[in-house]
Amino acid sequence: VPNGFAFQALEFVGSVLYGVGVAGPCAPSSLYTIDVNIGATTLIGPTGLGPVSGMVYDPGNQTMYGVTGCWQQFGSSKLVAISLTTGAAVVIGDTGRTTLGGLAFGPDGSLYAIGNSQDGGNFYRINPANGSSALVGPTGFPGFSGLTLAGSGFPSVQAYWTTIDTCQVPVPWQFWQPLEGG
């Protein structure tokens, strides 16, 4: 999108595409809508934080969740709630992880995150009430920037992600064992 920003987090809510843009590494971020037909962006407002590296919308409670990037600025990724009206982000809690790169809800209703290169590409379950995380397991890959979960239920769910370092296409990862509580 030719507006001078890099969009690190994208999420559809209905037919509207939202994106969090930053002007540079660890720079302040803002929430935008993006016209998928022509690429035009419309500013909603600043998040009040640095980069948001992943977003996912929960239609059940009408909340846009995000995770902060830039471990140098925050110390660890924070789970945030982002207002779709103002763009402002409110910190829900600390994930205890260096930097997470993507968020997705699984078919079990749980919130999951994937670690980027600073966090070794591990896969986590996130508590949306307080931001705490629990390690699900290593992926065997060094780090990721996006996450989508597909499937009808555990353990047949596959995780698809992309890595920003090598620009690889989505890579499927099969859960080989049932996840605790899933």
C-alpha cells in the first residue's frame, strides 16, 4: 500500500480489512481500514503503542485483539484490545514471551499465538482475559509473522504461517497430539 507505512497486522471484520501500520522499526503504530479493491487506506487513529505484530477479531465479544512487537521497546509482547472506532489500544496483560508474530482463534475457541524469530517460532495458547501464555510446543521453524488455523477440531487442526525473514508461502503444521484442554 503506497502510503509510507508497513502493515504488520491485518484482519477482516466482515468485509472491512483493518491493518496496523508503522513507519519504521519500533515506531508508533496506527489503525487503518484498507480498501481491498484499490489499496487506499483510511486512518482510524493511533494505537498509542509501537508496532502491533498480529491481530485477530473475536465476533463473540466484538473485540479486536493484538499483540505488540518490538521486544526492545516493550520487554515482551503484550496482549491488547484495539478499538475499531478510535484505534486506541489498551493493554490486557503481558504474555511473558519475547515477541509474538501472529494471533488466531482455534476451532476449540482458544486464542493462539506464534513466536517470531526472537521467540524461536514456538506455538502458544493465550488467555484473552489476562494475556498470560502457555507453551503448546515448538514448531521446528525459526520464527513467523502470521498465523491462521484451519480444521474441524483438534488434533486435526493445521497451522499455516508465513515467515517475514524468508517470505515463504504458508507452511502447514499438523498437531500430532491432542492439546491440553482442546
